[in-house]
Amino acid sequence: MTGGTVFEPEEQIESLDAASCARLLGSTQFGRLAVVAEGKPKIIVLNHAVIGQDVLFRTSPEAFLVGATEGEATLEAVYEVDSAFPVGRSGWSVIAAGRVGREQDEKRIAAALSRVGPWANGDRDVVLCLTVEELTGRRVGPL
């Protein structure tokens, strides 16, 4: 096609409200937890369950996060989940920001152990909790 115009749909970036962010976070199984450790960024892929407004994870006793959250220690963290559709040039991303530490409530630990099936082999029975302080998201796609 010579001299023709190629139609490019107009794209829109839209902020998501808290309810949409919570729904999308709860609809996913895994995401990326980002923390700063020893002055360097660290990103860990984890699967999760949303319980109340918090995000719970299972991990191994030898995991970096277990050592970093010993006792009542917590780390500032962000957890990101997303979905992308390259063919349609659309997708969304949700970021839950807060503090991650050891879950102490036995009922929530039991719920996390039953709802979060680890993908990796080995013992994954330490439950961590991201206490969400801020939940934001965006969607991009054609109008």
C-alpha cells in the first residue's frame, strides 16, 4: 500500500481506583516483591494470597526474606502484579506498597498455607505478610 495512511488506535493510560486494584491483585497468583537489601535493590518472584487488605506469601526457611524479617523486623517493600496483551497493545499493572514481615496470626498462617501452593520444591512453610499501606494501578490500551 503506497501513499496510504496506517491507522493507529489512540492509546489511553488510565489510573485505576482502589477497588479495581484490589480486584486485580486478588485475581492473580504471582507477582514481584521489591525490597532494598544492603543498599541494593532485590526483586523476588512470589506467589501469593490476598487476605483482607494484606498480601501473604509462603517461602522457605532459608530464603533471604526469612532472615531479613527475623523476630519482628520488617522491610519496606512494593509488590507488583500485572498482565500484558502485546497484540492488543494493552495491559494493566497494580502496585501494593507497605512493609513485609512475618505473619504472626495462626489463622492467617493456616489460610495462607492452604491457599498458596508453592511452585518450587522443598519446604515453603514460612508465611510472610505485606501490610499494604498504598494500592495503586494503571491500565493502558486503545480507546
